[in-house]
Amino acid sequence: MTTWLRDETPHDIFRFLREGDEGRHQTARVTADGAAWLASAAGGREAALTRWEARPTSPAALPCGTVFDVVNVDPVFGRRMLDRLWEEGPGSGPVAVHRGRMMLFTAPGTAQRLPALLDWEEWGEAVPRPLCHGVGDAVTVPPLVPSDASGPRWLVAPDTRSPWLPGPEVVLWACVRAVRAASAADVRVSIFPPADPGANVYDVSRRR
């Protein structure tokens, strides 16, 4: 492929990432195996990989549809989805944030199937419409090595060569659960019936 994938390269990015793997919290840091998985999405795009090898602190554009799809959601709603996935569900795949949006990396085919599932779901209208990136699309992924906090960054970085990726049904489940959780939080429970705005009000403190 490119020298970016060869362990014997003198300035091998994989060696650099492996040296940083030990003793560090890896949730938002790409590991060497995670970098290999990202590289596999680039296919024959050697020029892009060569630039990434030379500038590991720069974002890169990778194609969707073969190794992963991306579901691009509102960040507040996306956080609710992640809460549901991690607290009640199977967890998530890699997750990034870029330009005020949250990007959930999903199984190939999710971008095509998810919109139709949302259309059939009774809660679908309450879900902020996601942008689904699949075959023919490309997304900007955060750099292998964190740099500028204002740019794209990983919330859950890829850390294996075969990360588990949620499919359309799992993403739909997370969307519905996020809507239900938000709706439940807005409901106030009271033992008193709602006041009638047209009713007469008396000052009972002055009654004898």
C-alpha cells in the first residue's frame, strides 16, 4: 500500500502510536491497530495515506460504504444516543465530533437503511434528521495524533483492526431510546390536577 503501513519504516507512525499505547487512557486516542483499520478504508488512495503519514496531526478524508458508514447527528441528541448505547445497549463503534456535529461510525449499509427505518417508526418524526454517509460519500476523520482541540477529534477512537460497528437497527433503537428519555425528562409528575385558569380563586387564609 504505502510506507504508512510498513512496520520497518524508520519514522513509522504505527511505532509512534504503539509507544503511546502503554499506560495511557485510550478512549479518545487512536491505537496502532485502530490506525490500520482507518487505513483500510482508504483502499488505493496512496496519496492521501502518504500525506497522513507525513502529517499525523492533520485530519484526513476517507471514503464511506466499504469499511464503515457514518451517521452524522446533532451533538446534543448524539450524546443522548451514546448514553443509551453505553448504559442500556451494546456500546458503540468509533465516534468523532467535527464542525459541531457528532459522527457515529456504523456498519456498511446503515446509511441506506436507517432513513427508511426512521420513516416507519412512530417516534421517527421526533428524531433530529441525521445525515447518513454511505457509498459515494467521504468524511473528514480526526488526525491520528491529537493536535488542535478546535478541529475534529475522537470521542471514542478506533482501537482494533476489526471494531464492532452498530447496524441500522441498533442505531434506530438508540434514536428511539434517546427520544423517550428526553420526553420522560420533560414530564412533571404531580398529585394535584392542573389548575383551571378560569376558576375563581379565594384567599383561604382569611376564612373563618
